[in-house]
Amino acid sequence: MVEINHKERFLRAKILYYGPAAGGKTTTLQVLHRLARGERRQELVSVNTAQDRTILFDLLPLSTPAFRSYELRFQIVAVPGQKFYGATRKMLLKNADSIVFVANSAIDRWQENLQSMKEMTEYLLDHGIEPSTLPIVFQYNKQDLPDTTDSALMERTLNARSAPSFAAVATEGRGVLEAFGAGLERTMTELATRYKIGENLGDARSAREWASRTMKEIFGVTLEELAASAKAQKPPEPPPMQSEEPAPARIFRVKAPKLTLSAPKSLPAIDRPESALTQANPPVHSGPSGAVELDNESANAMVESYAEAASSLADHISDLQQQTEARAKRIDAFTAVADVARKLFQATPDETPVLLEGLVASLADTLRCTQASLSLLRPDGLFEQIVGLGLQVDPLENGKTAAGRPLADAIVSAAKPMIQMRGDTGPLEEAMDRVGVDCVAAVALPMRTPVHAIGLMTFYLPQEAPAPNAEILQHLERVVLELTMALEVISDAHASIALKQSLRSAFRGRVAEGATYSLDEPLSTIDQTLRRMRSYPDAPYWISQEIQSVEGRTSEVKFMRQTLLDLRSGRLPARRPTPIGELLANLEQELGQGLTDQGIRFLVEVKQGVNPVYAEPFLLRGLVYTLIENSRRRLAGAGGGVIRILVQPDTHGARISIFDNLVSVSNALSAPSRFLSWPLERRLSDVTDELMQSVVEYFQGNWAQETREAVGTVRTIVLPTA
């Protein structure tokens, strides 16, 4: 019977095609194999005699969509119909989850149908299976023959349970898909009821809906379309042409051996009719010395054992094929990441999103889902969706933890993949609700290097996608890490211009620092000259005024020099009352035109009642200048925007707020064309923020930063006033 594992969400089911010899069972499986899409079928395995008669079974493994997130492995098996393979049929019935009974409609084969049905019932009872509990569908085959049994008689005699039945001509493909689809539906209805599959989903898709979608994915036609075609008495539209020829059936041919049966010891051999030697006995391989003598019981036991071993081997081969295909897909995923990484180095802004969308779609195909997203961390610390596959906005972007922390940020910080099923309590439940009732599982994969967070990749799985196990999650985690490292390297490469500018600034700073040290001698000379000039008793008044003004300016230069010397040696410079309005006015005059040329509006507003702040003026100027420069660099990359500085009184002194509207600007642009510079920008911002915070703390003030959805990034400094 069905193999099911609720923990791993795995299910293996078998549909058995049963019926008399030469009824069309093998032909039916060949038609299913030919019509199935390449990615959904495997090899059709047949164990035949030299005359192409099935000797053990025909096996067709089919890859179907998952059922309520349970991975499915369907095996379609046709039994041998010849009378002397009864032991094989009995063995195969033991593991069947449903039956498609293929009856021969030829009027001269009617008794064979009855005998086959009787035999099947007896075998099921021998296995302890109540025949009425096993799902069954009838395929009345060979309806194209001139003399066929009346369909009403076949229904009354064979189909006492009023199960679905279909007139068919397997050689033409008529009725084959209808019978198979009905078998799928009844199989999953029975299994879902018996094993409570997906009962926690709340809005689980019915077996009928699943079977119809499965038929569409495998054969290109739904159950509804098949039913409509049958009602209109015309064949359904043929499935789309396959891009590749179906894999040829693998046929194992077995030469029929000589057989001699020995009589039971309790009866003389002459008491057994000659006909008994040719009926109801399986063939046995001949030894090199000639015919093998076996009694009836031993022969049946040998064939049953051989058939069971062959069936187990076929199952194993099917599993190996699936594992091989899965591993090939995983290798393809690593190859795809490497290819995209190589192309991103030379990609234009228009090509970048196409490359990433293709990569995300490829990874989503691994999980058999159609909704996924790739979000990256912006320099302001917020997540922005770069790729949305089937999603306008990733629902995780606005999600919050119970503590009010952004959900995406919490998942990335945890640095572990997260999977949650529908009905389970957890942080991804709300996100699944936003995606829709069809979403039964969510997988979130943090994108982190060993040092930095980069972003988040999420997948939302429908009922037809199997819930990923630990092996698949580990594979995806490694693929995402490869992508993360590639983006980090590419970002650093794209940041070479910014690094060059930083080196130029550092060089200019070194030159300025050297010039500062050389001020000592000129300042001493100026002091000496001023003292001599002041010593003249008859100097006019206006000269005294000018001398006093020069002394004031010289004092400022000395203060600036001492500040630089203190910073150079690691000492904190002295603080003094600093008019913040005057400082900002000077910055506005200095930076205004350059910002305007880059499409950035620079607005400064100082409210009334703001007293001078208690700070070191040159450090404060450098702090504000750096914050403006950070906003300028980000906005310039986005094509322009607004930087605004607002100063107003605060209970603790003066509140200085610096705004930029990068959020609103980013929402209006194509993010993938800019994201490659984000990791470096974020690291530079982190370094700047740490430095700025240390300066503000020295001023005995407070520092805060937040991003408001309607306003943008706001950095606030509260400084004590003099």
C-alpha cells in the first residue's frame, strides 16, 4: 500500500492497470508515456517475452505536482494478463493504491473480462483487502472493433460500484487520459481521507482540482476539457508538441523456457491429465542440461519471488533516476549563479534585472514554485525588492516581529534558513496570508557573507510544490551563499571609483595636515610683528583697531591648528559656544551650487530661539558636512533628490535634523540598476555613523537615525546649548 511519511511530507502511490490478456494495458501505458511532457516522465520499463507479451509488468514512473505540499512519486504499473502469470498479478495487487480495470470490449473476450474481475477480487481478499474499499476506474478498451459487448451489460456486470468508466481505443489514445485522470482523482481522494493529508491547510485544494491541474501540467489538458470533448463527441485538442522526443521504452526480453512439471508425490504422474502441464503455471528458466522439473507450488513461489524482486529493483531504479535528476538540477543551479555573476560584471543597467530575474526563476523552479523575491539591504538599512517573481511586493518587507522589529531584518540577523508550513505558528504566517490561500509554505534564506548582511531571498510554495526537506534547504543555502559572495565581489568592483575618490580625499587631508604643522613659524612671526606694532605709542587709533582684528583672526587660526594637533595625537579638542545658524549658512553657501548641479535641492531652516551649541566648531562642521556628503552621494546615484536641515529648540538644547528623500526616489526608479553599489555604501555609512556618534557623545549630545516611509532617512543630533 501507499508509503507515506508525514514528517518528511513524502508519499509514494501506485496505480495498477489490471485486466485480461491482450486488453490494451501495455498500449495504454505507452500512450501515457508518449503524451507526457518530458520533464514529467521517466523511462517506461517493460519486461517482455520475445513476442512482446508482458511477462512481469510495465512500469511508468510519473513526476506529478505535489499534493497539499506532500511530495508525490507515482508509479503506473500494468500487470501481465496471460493466465500463467497469476502469481505476478497477485503480488502486484498487494501494493496497489488504486486500480484501472482495462476490459476488452470484443464480444468474444467477454468471459475473459469476467474471469479477470473474479480473479482480482479473490486475490485482494487473499491479501486481506476489502475490494470495495480500493478506488477503481474502468476503461472499456477496443471500442473500435466491429463486434463489441454492449456497454450497459459491461456496466451492470463489472461495475457494480458505479465507479467512473470510459469507452476507449488505446491505439488511438481515446479514453486513455480520461481514465487515468479519474484514477488520479479517486486515488488522492482516498489517500487524503484515510491519511488526513493537508487537513491543516484550511483551504486545501480538492483532489478533483489537483487532478485537473496535474493533467494540465503533465499532458497539457484538464479534466474539464476532456469531459467537454467527450460530451461533444469529439476528440480533445491534442496536447502541445513536445520539444523533445519521449525517452524510448526500456524493454527487457525474456526467452520462454522449456517447462516440465513433476506430479505431487501423493498422486501418480499418470493420474494427472496432460493439459495440466500447460495451464496455470509460470514459465521457468531452463538450465543448461535441459528442462527443469518443478511442482506447481514451487513454480508459483519462484515466479512470485522473482516478480517481487524485479518490482523492488524497478522501484530502486526509479528512485535513482529521480535522485540523478535532482542532483543534475542542483549542479545547474550552481552553474547558473556562476554564469550570472560573470555577466553582471559587464551588464548594463537594463540587463541587470533580466539576469537576476532569470536566476531567481531558476531557483524557484527547484522548489516548483512561481512566487519568489530577492530583496537587498539599501544603505539606509531598509530592504528593497530587487526581483519579484509573481509578487508586486514581498510581504516580508512590511512584516514585524512580536517585539516590533522588521521581520526581514530579524531573519537576516538570525543567519539561518527558515521554513514554515501553513497552519504552524511562526513569524512567516502573516506573510503567507498576504500571498494568498494557495500558499502553503514559505522559505526565507538570509543572504550573508561571513561578515556582512546583504539581503534576503524568499520563496512561497503552492500546494503543488513539495515542502523542502533538510537536504534541499542545505542546497539552497549554499547556492544563496554563492550568489551573496558574488554580489559582494561585484559590488566592490563597481565601487572602485568611490574608493579612488576616498583615496584622493585622504591625500588632500594629508597635505592639509602637513600644511597645518608648518603654520607654527608664520604664526610666531605674525605675533612678533603685532607686538612691535602695538609698542608704537603714537600709532593712530585705526591701526590699533586693525591690529586687534588681526589678533582675533590669528587666535582662530591657532585654535584650528590646535584642534588638528589634538585630533592627530588622540586628544579631544576644547569645546566652546558655536552659533549653529552661522555654521550652516557657511555650508549652504559653500555646497549649494554643487548640489544644484547634481539635481539636489539643499534646504536649511533654523527656527527662532536656538542658542549657540556647546561644541568644537570645526568638528561640528565636519560632522554636518559628512552627513550631507553621504546623502549627496546616494541621491546623486539615484538621479537627484532633496536634502533638508532643520534646527529647532529642544528641552536638552538644540535639535539638528538632517533629511534626505532617497526612499521616495528609490521607489520611483528601477532598483536593480543601482543595487551593486549598496553593500559598499552601507559599509561606508556604518563607519561614518560610528564616527559621528562618537563625536556627538563627546559633545555630550544624543544621536539617532531612522527611516520614515513618507519622509525618508532622518538623522537627528541633539546638542547642549551654551
